[in-house]
Amino acid sequence: MDLKSRPNNPSLGNVITFRSKDFVKWADGVLEGVLRRSPVGSGVDYLTKDFFNWATRNSIYPLHFGIMCCALEMAVASAPRFDAQRFGVIYRSTPRQCDVLLVNGPVSKKLKPALRRLYDQMPGPKWVIAMGECAISGGPFYNSYSVVPGVDQFIPVDIYIPGCPARPEALIDGFIKLQKMIKESKKGLLTGK
Amino acid sequence: MGERGTRFLREGMERPASRIDDVPEEKVIRSLIDSFPSTVTDFKKLGKGVVRARIARRDLYRCCKFLKDQLGFEHLSMISAVEYDKRFEIVYHISCYGSCLLLELITSTPKDDPSVDSVTSIWGGANWQERESYDLMGIKFNNHPKLERILLPKDTLYHPLRKDFKGGG
Amino acid sequence: MWINMGPQHPMTHGLWNLRIKVDGETIVDAEPEVGYLHRGIEKLCENRTYTQIIPIADRLCYGSSLTWSHLYCMTIEDLMGLEVPPRAEYIRVVSIEMQRIASHLMWLAAYAVDLGAMIGFIYTMRDREVFIDLLQALTGSRLTYNFPRIGGVAHDIPPNFERDSLRACDYMEKKLKEYEDLFDGSKVFMMRNQGVGVLRKEDAMNLGVTGPPLRASGVKYDLRKDMPYSVYPEMDFEPATHPDCDCYARYRVRMDEMYESCKIIRQAVQKMPKGKWRTVAPRNAPAGTGLGRVEDPRGEGMMYVVGDGTDRPYRLKIRSPIFVTVSAAKKMLVGYKVADVVAIMGGLDMCIGEADR
Amino acid sequence: MNLYEFCYGIIHWLVDLINHLWYWLGNVFPWWFGDFFNAVGDLAASHGNIVVFTILLEVLVILIIAVVNVLNFIWIDRKFMGRMFDFYGPYYVGFRIGGWLQNIADGIKLFVKEIITPAKADKIGFYLGPVIFVSSSFLALSTIPLGRNFGIATNPSGLGVPASALIAFAFFAIAPFAILISGWSSNNKYTLIGGMRSAAQMMSYEIPMLLTVASVFLLAGSFDFMDIVSAQHDIWFAIPLALGFVIFLVCLVAEVEIQPFDLPEAEAELVEGWTTEYSGMRFGFFMMTSYLRGYIGGALTTALFLGGWHGPALIPEPIWFLIKAYIVFVVIEWMRWSTPRVRVDQLLNIGWNRLMPLAMLNLLIAASMKTMGWF
């Protein structure tokens, strides 16, 4: 048997020639297959779906990322008068620990790669909120040579919050809309259904 | 105009003749004329404490040095570049902390060779403003320590504020 | 080791990048990089009519948008040779000073968070709402007001505005005392600020630094006093200065400016004359140039407009104070610790909207 | 309440139940099968086995108490912060019981999140960091008794671990290495600086802290929490050693990395400090453990300085202990939300130039009090 041409996901037939990494991968695959495709997976999902969904929608961590005017309203939204913390909204500074990318301003061509990178650095499940006209369509700068007209040209956007700048109430409303959206798109962790 | 204080008056409004000698802008004009008789021209008083003058490109650096060292213009407020049909005009707004004067120094450069001497070594604040003028208008500043694009990405090919650039705006 | 701080970094309060070279924790080189928020406003303005530019000028600086639309209107009035009714000037001064207080409070909030004192953020944001409410009553909007017009202001003041603004000033002065207790009374705050980010007088003047950082370096230069515009000559106030040149001096200057602003608001509200608040501006401006200079909360704001006789400006150049101030960052940063970056750059009150334009 | 006896009782009952099963099997099956089952029953019922299982059950009970307390602490942190800051804190989540469920929601959400390992990270260190951090903190917890008879013990009347206070501090001091490992292996400059800062900070505050603790040991004449607490029956050590108490609190704040001394995760300059690259449940563990360390800190302060579980007999001992720990925690939180952060060189200055001599002085005071025969 040719050892060099081992398939990535070997079947049981050549179990003798496994390396430990292959074995782990194989075991992983088998377990995952069992969990995902068998009634075990869907049963677990059935039991935990609501709970996980409740947790996910009640603990939204947006990225602490200010671009323009709306960034101030974002700050105000977490200050005493509007108090977004009531809904479990806590700003984290690193994309690794965030659920929501809050784009609150025009995206210039210089920023575009950085923003895309931030989005890619976030762990899933993740959502994007386009806050304010600039993020939705470019706003007053829609025909500028330097502004990308709308953040949805390169990042999928879930919630649009209109306003120039969007008021803090509107931002909180956006978070509640996002909660509703998460609630409606209920998915099991294992089967993805 | 004194009470409402002001905004810069239009040319044509004149102040009482008797006080002209006391006003420092006259002194500035006089000393500039004395030092650069041929290159500094076209003086105009725009309002209280605002003087406009034109200067030939070759004497810009020397004149700025003179302004800073001899006349105490310590603050370079703004460098703006304006494009006209045949030339670029570069407008320096230079002000003085002590006497609260603002000097609008205009120099022009032909379109095929848009370059002037950098004044960064005189006023450190000119550094980024010159880079900006280079970035947006494409004016070259000789002897600038680091003449690179500042606002736009490094690989941009155009100078957006030029009138022949039609993309956006 | 080069460290990139930005564009997404809690220190930046906006969208810029500070590259610092560190040796251990000590900074040996620094290089700010701006341009992430460049919107090409100067180009946009060339293709908008004079009236259409007011909202765009508002969006130049999100911290103090009123100042910029006011500056824009002043510049165009200078170009057109318009006279503004006195009542409009008084309304403008009141609103600008309110905006200045709101802007400084926003700065204080951000600065407190930078230094780690969350409580400062919360208290200042809470009290900022008072002035935001007043401005909202005056202009109808929270952040970008679109209020000044070429030749006046958009509306007259609403009913009870005088009473409310006087009350707000009293409230603010009381609260400022509280902030002084909170910050000046805190040993840790003083430790973080005193002797940090020293920018000597000569350097500040040479590098074109304006506004509170310049006054904190001991230069008494305030355009409201030195080249007075609007109705500032009739106001009795004293530009705040401090001789220490460090972060604490910048903090102190801004605090004192808030006191002065309260004073100006009181005087302006009490002296406000009756009459028109707006004149009709022509659609086309004459060919020529116009210049406006104001004392923005962040420094010297300046606009230079070239008109060509049409209804659009031929060229509009904006001088942003922060754009020039941030280029002095290296002078202030080198030799201090990484932790001082937040104190020093926070103390400049960065507002990238106007720096990038 | 005697935890050992309680657990022993439960385990004994369970073992009896199982034994009956074995003996019944022994009776049912004939011949050597029956003998075998009887022998197994005897083996299972041996005293040693029961003690082992009792200790395991104790550990479980203490763990549950700790986790519930940590959830409470996070909740108190948020609500107390809210009260200080003029807002409500978490409110609308779940059944609206004051937002207590917010922590659970956060935890579960982090559990559901994707876990990212950066491509250029040092894998082993990246995985090992959180493990060491969490486990060492829990180990430190295991040695602290909540009451005279409410700790992890091997007999009805006392602790299982002699010199438990020393062991607690030993475990408590492992964390900076974990932070250093995870900071270095994340392959990120912020995490690296955070890890280095953490190491420097903990090294320099460990020493004054242990010196003050040494003064407590001196007065109590023992390394054991039981003896230390019972030595405070008449007077809390916080009163004669007031200086030491303050030093200990300051060092504690530095050790658990909260606000005036939270340099390793200084949010303003180092994004999220050494946790910057961690996502999902790994970050959840870090977050939980930082509060757990707050709880341990409160418990240590209570045991060493605030008279442990001593208090009017109306309330059970563990509750007294927890009340005091909560109060210490709230005081620490109060400091956290109202002071700015110090700089790293200032921090080291405070540690070496101020706290060290004061800790020495405190030790001297304790020694002289001991020689005077007051304790």
C-alpha cells in the first residue's frame, strides 16, 4: 500500500496506517457525523435550541469601533440617559470577542480593507449593523471619490438604522430588531436546522 | 466696524487716515517692500489685520524666513492650493501671535511644473499641510522631508482636487 | 518593536492609526497616520451650491459641528459681503459656546475612559445631555444641527430658552466643581497627567499647534480675543492659559474654558437684542476670495473660499486644527511610556472628521 | 453545619445502597459468583473509599458555591456599577429578576460562539494558558474553608490540608505564569505587553502581600486557616494590623488585576490586554476566572483579617463568611469604578518603594506585639 497517497479522511480499511493526527481527524469526523446526522443531534438540538437562542440574543457584544458622527450617539447610547446595558449590550474592544460589527459612518477606500479584516476576525455567529446614512448608502458623501457607497457592498448587513446621525433611541431599537431577527432565525447548534 | 468687531471687511472700506501709521500691517508692508523690492508685489489690505501680497516663486523661501525671523510671524495657519487655467496658486496664511496680524501670501506656479520650495524647515506645522497639498492637488514641494500621500491610500494614481479629475464630488 | 494602534483601537476615538516604536515600554519613535475618514469634502463642495454645503460643513467635526457650519457661513458672508443681523450673531454665539461646552465634556468623557476612570465618562455624558437638549430645542437636532445660514441663523430662539440656558449654566458650574473634585482630587489622575506629554512653548508655536494645547503651553492666543469675530468683542471673558505645557495643563485649560463659556452664554443671553435673525443671501457669490477664522474647541478653524461668480464655490479649503496638531504627536510622545499614549493623544481631543475632511 | 459529616452521610447512604445490591447479587448467585459479589461489596464499603468519595463530593459542593458566588459577583459588579453610574445595569434579560440571568446568557452565548485559534499562535501555549489560569485559581479556592466545619476536610473536625494558607497563596501566585504564557503564545503585540506587565506586576506585589500575610501568621502562630481564624475570636486582625490590612487590600487589587492596577488588560492602550486574541468559551473562562479571583481575594481577606466566620450566632458560619467576602468585593469594586489607572512604572514604584517598607514596618509591629505577649 502506498503510504504517501493516504487520503485525508481515510475509511476504516486502512486504519492501521493512521497517524495520530489522522486518527483525531477521523474520530472527529465520525463523532460529528453521528451528532449531526443521527437523531441524537436533532434531539440535542431540539432540547437546547431555545436556550441557546435566548442566550445569544440577550447578550450582544458590539465592537467598540467609532467611525463618525454616529459613534458619538453610540457612546451616548451606553451613557446613563439611554443605557443600552439594560439589554445586555456591552462594548468590547477586540473583534475576537464580539458578535456585532457596528458600522457607524462612511467607509473610505483606505478603511475598506481594514474593516473587512475586522469582520473576518470576528467569530461566528456574527451580525452587522449599518448605523446611519453613511454606512447604508454613503449618505451626504454618496458621490465622493473616496467613500464606498454603502457598507453592504463588501460586508453582509443584517440591520439598517437610518438617520443622519441615527439617534441613540434608534440604535437601541436596532439592537431590539436584531434580537427579534436572531429569535426568528432559530438554528440548532449541531444540525444547523 | 469697531463695535461689531469683526469679520474681515471688504476691500474698499477704509479706516481713518490718521491712524494708518499706527497699524502694524503698514509696517509689515513697508519692511517687505524694503527687503524684497522686486518679488513681493500687489499688496492689498483685506480688512482689519489682514494683508494680501503676492510673491514670486523663487523668493518664497527667503521671504518666509524673513517673515519668521525678522517680523515675528511664528504661526503658519494654512497652506491652500488653488487651480486656475494656466497656473496653480499656493496661498500661505501666516499669522503673528503678538500683533494678531494675518498675512495672505500668494505664490503661483505654472501647470507644467507645479513645484515650490518647502517651508517645513521654517514652520514645522507646514509639514503635513504640504503633504496634503501634494496628495490632493499634486504640488511638489522641494526639500520636503517626506513628501508622500497622507490622506489617500499610497497607491492612488490621481490628485482628486484637480479640475480635470471628474470622479465624484 | 513597532506597534500599530488603530484604526480600530479604543485609544483613537476615531479613525486614525498611530504607529509607535517601543523599547520595552518606552516610546522611541511615533508616526501618526490619518486619512481613514477622508471623504473628499473639499471636492464635494465644489459641486454643491453654497446653501447645500452647510450640512456637509456640519459633518466636518462630529464633536462640535456647529462651529464648522458657523465658520462656513462666516466665510461665505465674507465672500458675499453680507451683514448679519445682531440678533443672529448673539444666537450664534450662544449656540457656539454651548457647543464648546458639549465638545469639551465629550472630550472629558473620552479622556476619563482613556485613563481608566469610567465614572468620568458617565458623569460627563450625563451632563452633556443638558446642553444637547438645549441645542436640540434651538435647532431641532442632537448632533449635526444645520442651524447657521448664510446671513443669519435658521430660527429664532424657542420660548423659555433664555431661562433654560441660564439654568443650564448654573447647573454646569456646579457640576464643574464636582468634576474638579473628582479629577484634581484624585492622586492617580494627577500622577498620570502631571509632567506627561510636555510640549514646550517654542515647539508648540513652531509646529502650528493651536487651541487648548497651545494655550496649555503658555501662549495666550485665542482668536475670540485676538482677532475677534461675531460679537465676541462685547463679551467679557478671559482666555484660559496654563504655563505647565503638560497633559494636566491641557485638562485645566479646557476646564477653565468651560467656566468662561458659561460666562459668555450668560452675557450673550442677557444682552441679546430684538430684531431680525436672518437676511436673505444671494444665490450667487461674486468672484473673489473669502476668509473665515474661528476658535474651534480644538484650535484654530479656518476656511478659505474662492468664488467664481456662480452659485458654487470654485475652491473651498478647510484648515483643520487637529490635522496640524496631530502632526506634533511625535514631539510629545517620544520618551514617555506606552500608557502615556492615551493620556497624551487623548489630551489633544482628536476629532478625525475634520482632520481627514 | 458540618460539611464533612453531611457529605460523609450522603456517601455512606449511597455506598450502603450499592452494597445492598452487591450482597443481594451475592445471595442470588451460587457458589464462587456469590463470593465474588460479596467481596466486591466489602471492598466498596471500606472506610478509605468512602472518605475519597466524600472529599470528591465536598469539592463539588465548594465548586458549586464558588460558581454561584462568581455569578453573583458579576451581577453585583454590574448592578453596583449601574447604581454608581446612574443607570440600571442589566435588566431586561430572562424573567427580569434584576438581570441576574445576564451572566448565564453571556456564558451560554460564549459557549455557542466559534473558537478561533490564530494561525500564527503557538498552539500549545495558547491552549495551555487558559487551562493553567482557571485550574490554579480553582485550586486556590479549594483550601479556603467557609466555616469551622465547612471546608474540604478529611475528618469531621478540621481541614484536610495542613498549612492551607500557604498552599492557597502558592496556587494564587501561579496565574501570572499562565497569563505570560497565553500572552506570549497569542503572537500579538498587545497580548505580549499585557503578559509582561502582568508578570512584572504580580512579582512585585507578591512580596509585600506575603510579608503582610507573614505578620498574620506570626500573630496566629500557624499557617492553617482554621487556626488563623480561631485566633481572631476576640479581635479581628484588621484592627491591630490596620496597616497590614490596607497593604494587603492594595496588593490584592493588584493581584486580581482590577481597576487602579489593571494594567495587563488596560483597555485604553492594550485593546483587551492579554485576552485580546481569545474568543468564545476560552475568553468566557478568563472572564469568569477574573471574577473568581475577586471572590478568592475577598475570601482571603476575610479569613486573614476580618475574623473569618466569626459573628453573632444567628446566622450560620458560611453565610457570615460570604457576607464579609461580598463586602470586601464591593469595596474593591468601588475603587475599581472610581479611580483612573496608574502607569506601569508608577505601579512598580508604589510596589517597591512604598508598599515594601510599609510591609516591613507592619511585620515589625506584628513581631513586637507578639513579643509583648498580646497575642
